[in-house]
Amino acid sequence: MGNPEHAFADIVSAAPDPDADVSLPGWIYSDPEFFALELDRVFRPSWQIVCHLNELAQPGDYRTIDFCGESVIVIRGEDGAVRAFTNVCRHRAMRLVEGPAGCTRKLVCPYHAWTYETDGRLTGVPMKGEYPALKLEENGLAPVAVEQWNGFVFVRLEDRGFPSVAEMMAPFEAEIAPYRFAEMQPMGQVRLRPRGVNWKNVGDNYSDNLHIPVAHDGLTRLVGKSYRIEAHGWADRLYGDVERSSRQNFWERFYAAHRPSADHLPAEAQGRWLYYKLWPNMAFDIYADQIDFMQWLPLTPTTCMLREVAYCLPDTYTPPGQQRAMKLARYANWRINRVVNAEDTWLISRVQQGMASKTYGTGPIAQSEVCLRSFARKIRTLIPEARQPFAPAPGWSRR
């Protein structure tokens, strides 16, 4: 077994990775023991996006997220502060709220009516005299760490030294600033899309540049040969610039020709499709017309849940005569990306099947696949058994 206490220092060191030229092995995309270690070493210490501050506009507004066997509530208190707690009553572990969103003045347990304030304090217990040892001040909701970055809200279950979202995205602040993330409004409710693949397969595909011209005809027609990827420590930067071509289909041609100018953005951003993938499982898809966040949350060794929401600036940023054109551009964006998403779903499902083959150990990684190299190094450092091309004997994680 590796030493997870030293893993963070090893990841950020400049030491070369002896396995840099090979992929992660297929067995770790379905192995239950490896999956359990990932939940502990990768996900519990990592930040997860929940929502935007504008979705917590009023006291009592809350959003929830479920991962790593935990349910977390992010709620705006009566004092205006945004806090997070595990969605667990301190009495009998009942879940306090159901569903992804809501608004409440108090959090009341539906089992025995224990009552908590929006700041987590326990203030109401029916038949309180029946609990002679109960101290209200010691039984408030269990807090969860919160980070706010450019209007977005993140939570983390444990602190083991991984960088903050602000630290991961520090190299890109100047590029992001004109998009005015903090002023974004949601375009709809959170979407949950189950996928029958290991969570790493989604992220690998997101960072893979070599499959774009092979598997995404429409995206290739839209951005041509401009698509590029860069690895920057804990975040990857990917981008392509929209161009006009006679080979494009109707929606591609419409988007390339008729999207209105976003006057708050510099010229180079007007037609740029810009993507950031953050460690370990989050991404921002950034366009002049809107932005999306997406994360792929692990459920089992061979399943995960895509969680995503689209955001845009209020209509006041678009001249009145161009507001309809902007809405049409967003629709065209959705039509284009719907096809890309369907293509990616087919790809990752077939890769997941291939990973189960006993003939597959590891594969070569090209030097240009810098994002896959960066991600694989982190996984191998946190869980050194990932350097083995084939699965060890069962029980390896307990030895």
C-alpha cells in the first residue's frame, strides 16, 4: 500500500513519472477495492461544485448534492451567510430534506421533528425532558467545508491538503474575468444523467484530444483544426475557435454565422469554445452565449452520475434587438452539443466494456495527450497499485 499522507507532496513535485508513457490499467475501471480507495483518497478530500450563489438568493434557499455516501445541504442562513451541513439529523440519522433544491425557514426532521436553524443550531426537540444528557449546543448539524469562487459554491468532506478551487484556477483568472461568472443566472434545473461507466472514463474522454477529429464530425466541422489542450497542474485548459464552413450542417452553420456579439467579451472570446477540467471530476464549458458546469460523480465501480446546469448572463447584457438572436444561438449550441454528448456516451460505454477484457492491461499514451498524462500521474501517486497493469489478488487493499 502507498502512503497517502505523502501523496500530495509527491503529486506537486517535479519528479518524473516512471509510467508516464502508459495509460491507467483497465482493471481499475471496475475493481471494487480500487473504487473504495478512490472514494477515500480522491473524492472525500476534493472540492465538488454544488450550485451558484444566485440559486441561493434568499435566506432559507438550499441546494443538495449526494456523493461518497453522503448527502450535503448548502443553505443560505438568516444572516446571509452560505453554509453547508451533512443532510443528517443528529437524533436517528434521518435525512432532513429530499430533492435537489428548496427553501425553508427551519430544517425540521420528518421523523421526530427535531428542528435546526439555517445556521445549523439545534433549537427544538419534542419531549426534550426525555433526554437528560442532551445538550442542544453540542448537537447541531455536522458542518461541511464551503468554498465560493466567482459566484459558484463548492463543498469538501475532508481537508487533506488538496488545493482550493481558487488555487486550481489561478492561472486562468484573467481569461475568465470578462465572462462575469458571479452575475450568471441558471437557465434551468440541475440535470442528472446516469452512465454505466466508471467515473474515470468520463473524465478521460473529456480530456482526450485525439478522438475529436475521429469521432466528432460536427464538432470538427465547427472548430476545424483549432482544437488544443493544455495541462496546468490541477486544471486542464481545452479550446477551439468556431469557424464558418460550407461543410457544416444547418445548426452548425447557423451558430457560426448568426450568434450575436457579446460586447462584454474581448474579440478572441467571441467565437471560442473554452473548457476547463478541474481535479478530479468537474468541468466548465464556456461559450460567449452561456456557460455550463458538469461533474461526474462515482456511484459504483462501473456506474456514475453526470450532474450539470447551464448558466447565462441576464438579458440586460444583450442589446434589446439581439436578445432573440442570443436565445437562438443558445438553442443552436444545445443542438450541436446534444450530438456530441450522444457520441461521447457511445464511446465511453464501449471503452468500459473493453476495460473488462482480461487481455487489456495498459495502453500507450502519446506525448500530446498531456491531460491524460497529468491525471494518470495523480491517480498513480494517490493509489500506487494503479501502476500494476493487471489486478492483484483479491484483498490487496487490506494488506
